[in-house]
Amino acid sequence: MTTISNSTSARTDLSTVLHQVVTAPVRVQTYKNLLYLLLAFPLGIAYFTWLVTGGAVGVGLLITLVGLPILLVTLSGAALAAGIEAQLAKSLVDVDASVPSFLREFELKDGLVLPGDGFVDTIKQLVTAPSTWTSVVLLVSKFVSGIISFVAVVTSAATATALLAAPFIYDDSAISLGVTGPASASGYTIGSWTVSTLPEAIAVAGVGVLFVVVALNLLNGLARLQATCTAALLGVGHGI
């Protein structure tokens, strides 16, 4: 009885996975994941610029009274940016990521708004919270992952478009297109093969459909991986 139940459960799980794979092009979550990946590129550049500029200026001015406040503002901005990343991971990829502890415990009536002990306690909390420093790691890694995401999405979109458009452009002498290699003088080529008939072009478009399904699933996985890494980094010291 148990064996039959396990077998039925395995078939159900496999059916669910196959359904998720095949329906990737028509699921809303797929396009939320793509938005998440595309946002990673400009945000990664902005985060990296903030950290490098603030860090360089702050360290350079440490011998003055201005350097330390600049570094603290840079750290505060990193925590805030990490909080934005946590919200993006949850709202776009449906991965629950906690905001840095500095933001979780911060209240407008406390911290930097008040002088004396309130200010000192806020600075101490910012500097000693592990999630503050993992936020910095997250923002630096976002610069790299943003470039990877942008290249992956744009390359996939360009390849899919070229394949799916084959039946409409294969015989246009004004178009010179090479999908997996340099284009010939004229025509539609895939490597050394020149697509010269409509059946061939339809076959290429069929490959394009398969490519779209595979590429979207891989991009979904990439978005999930990045969001999961965000949650893992921001979860450090969650109980502190």
C-alpha cells in the first residue's frame, strides 16, 4: 500500500514539474522573474557606484572629521539598498528575504533623529549587525550578477527572436543574418547552413519555440537562485 502511494506521489510530482516547465512562457511569474533579472543590471551599477564612491571618499577623508560620517552614511545606504533587494526578492520572485536587522529595529523616534545615547546606539547597531556587512557583500555581488543577468536575458531574447522570425525573413535578400556564426553576404544562415526554403524556415522556428521554453526555465532558475542568495545573505544574524 505504501509503495503504491509513493509511486502515485512521484508521478504527481513529475507531472507538476513538467507542467511548470512547459507552461513557463505563459505564466505571469516568468515575466516577474525576467523583470527581476533586468532590474539587477541598473541597480547593481548604482549599488557598486555608491559603495565605491562613498568608501573611497570616506577612507580618504578619515584624517578629517568628515571621513567617518561619510563611511557611516555609506553603510546606512547599503543597508537601505539591501532592504530594497529583500522587497524585490519577495514581491517579484516570491522568495521571503528579511531586511537587514538595522532596518528591522530602526524607528523614527530613535537613532539618528535624536542626539546623545540614541545616536550612539544607532551607530553601534549599524556597525555591529552582521547583516550590515552581508548587505555590503550583497551589493557588490549584485553588480556581478546584474551583468550576468542582463547578458543572459538579452542574448536569449535576441536568439529566440532570430529563430522565430525565420519563416518571415529567410528569403529576404535585404537581410543578412547569422544565428550561430557570421552572416553570409545575404540570406539566413545557422552556422554553415543557409536556410533557403519555407519548410526549413518553419523547422528553425520550431527549434525557436523549444529554445524559448528552455531559456525561460533557465532564466527562472537564475532569478530564483539570485533571490535565494539574497535571502541567505540577509538572513545572517537574523536573531541578533
